[in-house]
Amino acid sequence: MEIKEGLKLGLVKGIIVLLPTYITAFLTDKMIYVIPMLAAASFIAASIGDAKIERRVEEDGFKSHKDDASN
């Protein structure tokens, strides 16, 4: 079930990016307008979805100020 949801979300993101880009390319025939549209649509598509990000912090690699003073 999760694969179908991921595929559906990927197709929606693809449509969000490709549809405005192709319309801009068709109407203007100039690459100077197409590339910024591609970049802007990519930002919009990347913001869609409920990506659960788990941030991990490595405690061992952190130096405190007390360690710096002893050297």
C-alpha cells in the first residue's frame, strides 16, 4: 500500500514540475523562461508531501568549551 502512495505522490510532483514547464516552453519558445520555471516548479513540488524527517545528533563528536581551554 505504501508503494502506491509513493508512486501517486511522485506522479503528482512530476505533473507539478512538467506541466508549467512545457506550457512555458510551448508559449515562449525561449529557454530563458523555461529554466526559471523549471526551478520554481521544482521547489513547489519538493514542498509537497509529508516527509517525516528524523534528525539525529552525534553526541560523541561534540567538543565543549571546557575541552578547548585545557589545551
